[in-house]
Amino acid sequence: MNHNPPPSPPPRRRRRTVLLGAAVLALAGALFAVRGPLMMSAPRCMAGRWHGCYDTFNGVVLMTLVTLPLAVLVAWALARRRRAEGAGSAWRLSLAEVGTVHGTVPFLWLTMMPGGAAGTAPARVSLVPLRDLATMGPLGIAGNLLVFAALGFFAPMRCAALASLPRVLALGAGCSALVETAQYVLRLDRVSSVDDVLVNAAGAVLAALASRRWWRTTRDAPRPDPRRPVPEPAR
């Protein structure tokens, strides 16, 4: 009989397991804390009603969570297709593509949601940096940090050209400037503020720092399979 203890998992695998477990527990705790407001929108969302679901913060967040399994299924299908084609980093690229869309579109929807006097109130612009931060409050700042967080987290994983903090900063600032410009042009009864651009770009950079170890570099470019014959050039 073999009395030797089973080999322990590698440190990297243990660290990944701990981080995944901590993320799941944090997500479960957050959902438990906000379960009340989210469930208030559930009947309207399940009935497909626009008013009370897709035009409210709780409704958009609820539908984002409900469609999360579908997003995972799409990522799995993309990864399986890439693996069948012999592409490298299939899961990472697929998760990056689906995560960018699923994590950014809901926040853009909330940002472009019109106010009560949309179309009638005059367009408002605030171009003085750091003046509006005091009026945002902690929740407002946290929300602005999350607008392009998914973009900053996943974009360097998907595209090697964006694997740089200054480029992620420029990407976040450029996308945020487009959103603020759209709010002004469409007269959505929102303040187009330079502070929104600064905080949104900062959120993209912070998220990029969190995913830095998984960034795609030129070393990750797909290489030819040595088992496949190289076609001869036409003569």
C-alpha cells in the first residue's frame, strides 16, 4: 500500500483557485446586498416592458446579470472554434472579446440614458477640471470608474497594439470624450463634463493594471504549425 501523500497542486494553480474563489464570494456578496432593488425590476424585465426595466439602473443591471450565462456560452463557442482552427490563446481572446462587449455596453446604455428634461433643457458643458468631482459623490465616482473598466481590462488582452498604459489611457479618454459629445449633441439633459472623461479614463487604466499579466504581446502572435506542410510558392 502506498502511504505517500498525494502531491500538492502547483503554487500558481493554488493562487488561481484562491483568487477565483475570492472573486466568486465577492460577487455573491454584492448580489446579496443589492438583491432587493434588483428584484423590484424583475417582473417588468421578465415581461419585456421597456418602462421600469430598460430605462432604470436596476433593470439594466439585472438584465446584465441575467445574460451573463449567455455571454459565457458565446465565449465558449468562440474559443472552441478558434481551437479547432489551431489558433493560440483561444480562451483568452474569446473571453476578451465577449467581456469587452458585455462589460461595456450596459454602462454606455446607462450613460446615454436621457434625463427628465431631455430635448428641452439646454445642453450643459463643464470644462474646468476637477470642479465636478465634489458633486459626484463616492457612488458617482465609482460608477464613472466602471464605465470603461471592461474595455481597459480586456482590450490589451485582445490586441497587442493596446498593450500599453498610455494607449489604454488614450483609448478610455477618447471613448469617453465621444460619449460626452453625444450627450451634448443629443441634449439628453446631462452635463458633459471633462471630469467624467478623466475619471472614465482612470478607470480604464486601473482595470488595465489588473489584467497586465494577461496582456497580449507580439510574442503571442500565432505561429505556423510545424506539422503542416508549407505550400510552395507558385512558379
